[in-house]
Amino acid sequence: AWSGVSPAFERCMIGRFHIRSLRARLIGAALLGLSISMALLGAAIETAHSASVNAARVERQIAQLYGLIAEAEESSLGLTLPIEVADPQLNQLESGRFAGVVDKRGKVVWASASTALLNENWIAAARESMPVFGVPKSWSVDDRVGALIGQKVAIRWQTPMLEADYTFVVFEVAEEAMAEAAAFRQQ
């Protein structure tokens, strides 16, 4: 019995529905292509945003490093920094941002008030893999508050009064640092 529909046409189905016109097939293909393109565009935008957030964090941490170096002073006791520094988040206990200065032997010369909640893992991480003098380097460590990520820079302090090597470190809780990228993903 002849149904009036060619076998090739009967194969053009989406689910239980027959696509009867060329226009419907073209629109379906265009919608499929558009959907795939939008998904790829969304993934590319998310990747770019995450990279931008990470680059901004690194730049902010490098600025904090140089701010700490600017606040450092030499004394008869060696290198000193004020108890409270210019960055208010380093002075707050639960801010999630931390800083410190370690000498060549690994002894803590100065630590921000916010480090009071940490164990000693950050000190060991600051001593490991000493960066090239004057070149900031990324680093990370696990601590009781979670994973920490930050920047460190080695400085050779040379003046008539003081000649010593120091490592300045700034770091923050990784989860909080990545929260902005995660918030963008949820939008």
C-alpha cells in the first residue's frame, strides 16, 4: 500500500514527530547550531572571567607585597614593620588575608595580626623554593583554615645599618579567592 510518503522522508523524524518541510529542517539545524554556539560562547566567557579574576588577585597581592616592603624599616634589631599595616584586611583576624616576613633562616620577622588563626605551615611554605630576588612568585599551602594561595618575593636589604635577605609573603584563603569566579558561574 502506498502511503504517499517516501522512505527517505519517513527517516526525517525528531522524536515521534515527522519533519515534513525543508524550512522546518533548516530551522531545526539552525537552532541546533545556535544552541551549540551559545554553549561554547558561555564556556569561553566563563574561562576568560576566571582568568581575569585570578590575574586581578595576583596583581592585588603583588601590590600588597610592595606596600609591605614600603612600610618596612630597619632598626638596630633588624627589619621591622608596624603592628598595624596600611591594608586593613591584614589587621583583622577573620579577614581571610594574611601576610608575613621570614628571614633567611626561616625565622618569622613579622606577621600580620590575621595570621594568629593559622598554624606554622605557611612559614615552612615561605621558606621553600626561594624566589629570585625581586621577582614575585606564586605559592600555595594547606592550613587549618583551608588551602591558601598567594605571592612571595625575596628581598636583599642592603644599607649601611643592615644587610640581610628576607622573604615577604601575602596569601589568602583559596576558597574565598575563587568565590567570585564561582558566583559568576551561577549567574
